[in-house]
Amino acid sequence: MSTRILPLELIDKAIGSPIWILMRGQTELTGILRGFDDYVNLVLDDAVEYSPDPRDKSVIVKKELKAEILLNGNHVAVMVPGGTGPEDSLAAKAAA
């Protein structure tokens, strides 16, 4: 029988490690998870934001966020603890 784990327990285990976050829309972020609350508002360090250029959707804009940031949990669609994004993610396209 497998052990059950609650969603907030999984996020708690990811504190201090890299996380890949897909936001509503087409924005993706990677960074180090520093904390969260019951509403899944997230605090990230060393965050990098990847989003399509508003003028040319085929171009991905990479923006390094120099400060600690707070993400509103209402805008988070998917979180991948330990992830840096799959090969075909916005993050991978910008790095290429």
C-alpha cells in the first residue's frame, strides 16, 4: 500500500530546492522555493521569468529577477518541485 501525502506536505518538502512554476497564461518561472502559505502564495529566490514577447510571440523573453519575490497563489497553475522545466518549455527555448 502506498503512503498518502497531502499537497502542502509535498510543497513543504521542496523548500530550499529548485522549483519550476507554470503560471496562468504563458509565463513560467524557475527559482529556489523559500516558503509558502496555506493559499500557496510562494516566496522564491534567484527567480527567472520566461514569457513570450508581446510583439512577437515566437520570441521568449528571459528576465532574471534580482530580489526575493512573492507569487500570488491564485495565479499558479502547476508546480514541479526539483524541476527546471522540460526540453520544450519556455525556459528551455530561451536558453537555446
